[in-house]
Amino acid sequence: MNGRIAAVVGWPVAQSLSPVIHCHWFREYRIDGEYVALPILPENFSRCMAALPLMGFAGVNVTVPHKQAAAALAQTLDEDARRTGAVNLLVFGERGIAGANTDVAGFLASLRESLQVNQLTNRPAIVLGAGGAARAVVLALQRAGFDEICIVNRTRERAQAIVDQLALPVRCRVIDWGDWTNAFAGGGLLVNTTSLGMKGKAALELPLDHLPSDAAVADIVYNPVQTDLLRRAAAKGHATMDGLGMLMHQAVPAFAAWFGVTPKVTAELRTELLRALARA
Ligand code: ATR
């Protein structure tokens, strides 16, 4: 029987806010549990995943660079993990290790909470970036009801690979990086999934002039919460959504699977994360 302990595993992992989220919920639901951040080298990943269940862990959240290794190691995968090829949640059970991807549902929940999605879906969604996060976002956008999705990426082949591999029943277009005018014309929602704008990284130099004024702008970067992109979008009057919503919502199914309580995403949790970011 696994205990009330879970972890986030990554390399590096010290910057993770997952412990803040899960420890908040332990207090909120009066659960005597523990959640720790474990830095694990890629070459040690599978041996550590074999050891943690023996040590009483209920499971782990998986972050960079282990998301594909976790998909390969899990005995079962949920649909979103299969489709994205990335696992961010492992649940250690009696019958082995189950892998899931909760980023898709996390982004979708944040979208529905933050924006008037139904008023945006009749126009194309534009996704900047084609990494692991973009796959989850594209899948979530299709599920949200967008029937046209444009992927704009510096490396065109990676955007094409997402279109080919996800094979979604909606119109997907690949647009060259920098071809903003073409991408933005008539767009309903712009989502940044690149690492640009993150603390310590270059800013996203992106003219918003051609984006219709009633389009919304989302960023999955959450450090800083108010990215330069979101600041400029808000100044132009666009509705915006920051990256904290996805971060909080992707954690809900993990806590539920490990500890049997479906936690709520609240303003208090958001405040606690903002405080943690200010300390970092
Ligand atoms: P993740 O899995 O977290 O999404 P990733 O796979 O490293 O991370 O993807 C990062 C994304 O940011 C990619 O789309 C990357 O573009 P490339 O596919 O061309 O590498 C994008 N990105 C990172 N730095 C960039 C830069 N300086 N200019 C444009 N795009 C950049």
C-alpha cells in the first residue's frame, strides 16, 4: 500500500512550483502528506522509478527532460499521453505504473475559466512554438472547439511533425516564424508555448498590430506571470490568460489519483504561487 507521499522529478527541478501546489492542498484538505522535488539524472530515471514505489511513493509528476522516458516506462498510458507522446503524471499502483498527460486537460480548464472560449472558436487559433508543450496545447484547442489551428515555429519541420502526428480532424496550418501578418489575420486566440519571455530567456519580439482587437492572447509561461507579451496584449485591449492557470489545473488530476481527493483551484492557491514566485 503506497503512502501519502509524492514527488516531482526532473533535472533540474529546484525551480518547480509543484511542491507549493500540493502542499497547499494537503493543508486545505487536512491530509498528512508530503510532496518533494527530486532531481534525477536522465541515466538514473528508470531505476529511480522502479525504486520509488518500494519506498511508499504514490506517484510522481514528471518534468523536463523525463516526459518521453516516462511514456516509454509506463505500463499503461491514457489517451492524451498516447497522443502527445509525453507523460507528466505517473501513478504507482498494485498492477504497475500508469502514465498520463494532464497538461492537455490543464490548459483546457484554464482556457474555459479565463476566457469566453465560445466567442473565439469560430476563428483560427494561432500557436507559437512546436515543442512538447505545443502538442498538449494544440490538442486542447481542438477539444475546445477551434476548427482551424495555425502553428508558427522557428523550425518549420517540428510544426509539421505536430500536424502529421496528431492528425486532428480540424484544419491545421504550418506558418513560418516571422510571418505574423499571415498568421494573425482573422485570428481568435494567440497562444505562446515557446520558452521566449521566460525569466532569463530572450523576450518574444512579436508585433501584435495584425491581431484583431477582439482576439485573446494566452501565454503558458508563468515566470514571470505577466510576460511582456501579455503586458503588450493587455495594453492593446486584448483579453489575456497567464500560465498559472494551466500549472494549477494540471496538478488537479495528479492529487486526485494519488490521494483520492479532487482539489479545487482557488484564488488562495494562486496568491500562494505568486508569493512563491516573488521569493524565487
Ligand atoms: P517544451 O517541450 O517545454 O515545449 P522545447 O521542446 O524545447 O520545450 O520547445 C521550445 C519551443 O520554443 C520550440 O518551439 C522552440 O523552437 P524550435 O522548435 O525552433 O527550437 C521555441 N524557441 C526556443 N527558443 C527560441 C527562439 N530564440 N526563437 C524562436 N523560437 C524559440
